[in-house]
Amino acid sequence: MDTRKITNLKSELASIRREAVAAHIAGDQSKAACLTGKAVGMKTTLEVAEKVISASSDVSALGELEGVERVISALSPVPKCSESA
């Protein structure tokens, strides 16, 4: 797993948070809620990925990350906020 990818995803996460705040301020509650949920999911998954990188013996985190991958793969294509908001 590449730490540069995690850094890039953290930057993307910051951008999504800003978009969620802007949508909230603009009164677009549906878009704000979707983007907030997206940010929460990304943050949680990134925390697990960081555990896998920093502690390769954390088999629980490794299994959790693998489980997330499996669910996303099985549910693809995943709807996007821009499609539902």
C-alpha cells in the first residue's frame, strides 16, 4: 500500500469537507448530507488503511480493509452524490 495514495486521498477528503460545508451554507441539505457521509466513510476507511501501513501485524485492520473492498466490489457501481443530490 502506497502512503502517497493515502496523502492524496486525505487532500481529496479535505476538499469534500469544504464542498459539504459550502452545500450546507447554500441550503442544499441533500448534497451536504451526501458529501458529509462520503467524508465520514473516507475518513474511517483511511484510518483503517493507515493502521495497516503502520502496523503490518494488525490483522484485524487488514481484515476490515479487505471487507470494505469486498462490499464495494460487490455493490459496484456505487451511486455518487452528484447522482443522488
